[in-house]
Amino acid sequence: MTPEAVVQIIRECLMTTFWLAAPLLAIGFIAGIVISLIQIATSMQDTAFSTVPRLIAFLLGLLIMMPWMLKKLCAYAAMILGDLGRYAH
């Protein structure tokens, strides 16, 4: 296996990880900004008020994005396992 092939495999792995994590991170970022704005507007500094809605946003985002994430992950696994013979050399 050439160093270029190893770099390509690692690159594909990191890009797949990025695309799987990016939507949930964006949801958490947007939920955090909205909750912070609400806390600033109401002068409420309760930690449960900032944590619970963010967790609910993550859960809903995960439930909505799960089919797409599984499809992307299965495509990556099929690509890696499909080329398994090429990696043995």
C-alpha cells in the first residue's frame, strides 16, 4: 500500500466524520445562541434552562438526521470493505 493510498483513506475517514458531526454541531451552536439570547432578554441565569433545551435540540436533530447519517456511514463502510483486497498488498 502506498503512502498516497493511506493518506486518501485517512482523508475520506476524516471527511466522513466531519459530515456526520457537522449537522449536530450546527444544531447545538444555533440552539446555544438562541438560548443565550433568551437568557439575556429575560435576565434568567439558570443552568437547567440552558442545558435542557440544548439537549432536546440535540436529540431532535439526531432523530431527524439519523437516516441520512446511517446512509452516509454505510456508504463509507461499503467503500472501505469493498476495497479490502486492494489494501492487502
